[in-house]
Amino acid sequence: CKVCGDFASGNYFGALVCIPCKTFYLRYSHGRFTFECKGNQNCEITVTTRIQCKYCRFMKCKAVGM
């Protein structure tokens, strides 16, 4: 997965990602939510940390082309 490094299951929304990241992006991509990073807006997104910062995960989704 280009977002978290997990096993990618397919090309979704323009990027090779796993099902959890696909579902995350699908759920939050409509713009009805606002996220705030409690760090410095560059949290590491991995399989084990992907649930800790929605802001940085969403920004990484955008950065990989979703």
C-alpha cells in the first residue's frame, strides 16, 4: 500500500492501496470532515500507526494520488 505499507489489494482512486486505506479514503473524501494533527503534520503512517492520525493519513492519501 502506497499509504501505509500494508499488502496492497488493488488500484483504488488512482493509487495502489490496501482495503483499510481504500475504505478510509472513501469514508472521508467527501469533505464533510475536518481533521487536526496533534503532532507537527508529518506523522509516520504505517500499518500499526495508520489509525493514530487521520489528518496525516488523509494527506498521505492525497500525496500518493488518491
